[in-house]
Amino acid sequence: MATNKPEIMIDKETGVRRFRDIFASRRPDAGWSVVQAATLLAEGERRKSGSLIIYAALELRLAIEQLIFTVIVVGRGGSKLDDKTLAECRKKDGLFRILDEVSPKYSLRCRFSNTLASFYPQLPQISEWDVRSLRRYYTDLSELCHSQLIIRDFDTDPAEWGKRIRELEEVYHFLASGLKKGTGVLELKDVHPVIEDLWQKFSTGAINIEELKNRFA
């Protein structure tokens, strides 16, 4: 992960040291949270600050939550999260239940989009997120965020904090690698009838990837 020292700003009125990329205005997207997490993690390790490392974990968990909602929207064939789906996600275990429900259709839509995009070099291939990894990392991060009540200070237990840092770096690299490709997906709305027909056949198993390529070509 990047270890460049963040740019430091000094508040003229209070004299408080601020790190520009930590205190930047929040943006509601997974990429922003991942960048924030990398900055917080590097600074937390440098200063041996457990609090900053916990904040990094919170940002990574938020990024994964945003990606999970993206998976759910794509899997349900929409372009945004509707109120009904959001209400379902808020129920106990609702988020993961719906995630498991939409995962198969999400994977099909990603593969369909990447297959069609492969005919156009100017279009990037998108990330097909490993849903199991998203769920596992989200659970691990949640445990870490709540474990601050029992973890000792950095200087008291550096080995345990070192382990935690390596775990967060693993999550960071997983997310950063996927976000380099992007998370977009073909929206099947007002598309050419041929494309719509291909999607119906592919999503129902009537044709496979190779047949999809041949027919689209």
C-alpha cells in the first residue's frame, strides 16, 4: 500500500495539525473510503495510534458496504437502490440474505457486460466482485471495529496490532485492485432488441459465453 507521508496543514486559529487527505470533504463512494483508509492506516502505523487504525477499519467496512449495495442493485437489474430493497436490507441479517439472493444474477450481468465490452477496446472491463470475500471481510472488519474495547495499547501489544495492520492491508489491496477496473455494469434499459434477446437467452442458460460471443459478433 502507499506509504507516502500525507500533507500536513496547521489550523491557524487552533494550531491543530491536520492531514489534508484525512480531513477532506467526504464523498459517498467506495473509492474515496478506500483512499481514506490507506491514509489512516499508514499514519496510524507511523504514530502507533490504535484509534487511527480502527478508523481505517471503519472506512474499509464502509467501502465494502457501499459495494454490497452496488452488487444488490446490479443483481436486481436496477440503476439505484429503491426504498423497498433498502427496507429489506435494514432488517436483521437482511443485507447478507439479499446479497446471497442476487449474487447469481449479479455474476451473470457482469459476465454479459464484459463479454460485450470485449468487442470495444475503448470500454474497460469491470470488476466482478467476489461476494464471499466481501462478506468475509465485512464480518472481520466489524469484529475489529468493536474489539477496541479489549485490545491493549499499541506499545503494550505491538504484535497484535501488527497482525491487525496486515489484515487491513489485505482488505485494502483486495478493494484497490477491484476498484482499478471499476464497478459499472451494462444497464439493460431501452437497449437494442438484439441485446435484450441475447441477455434473456444468456441469463436463462439457453446460451453460454462462447455462443454469446458468436451471436453478438
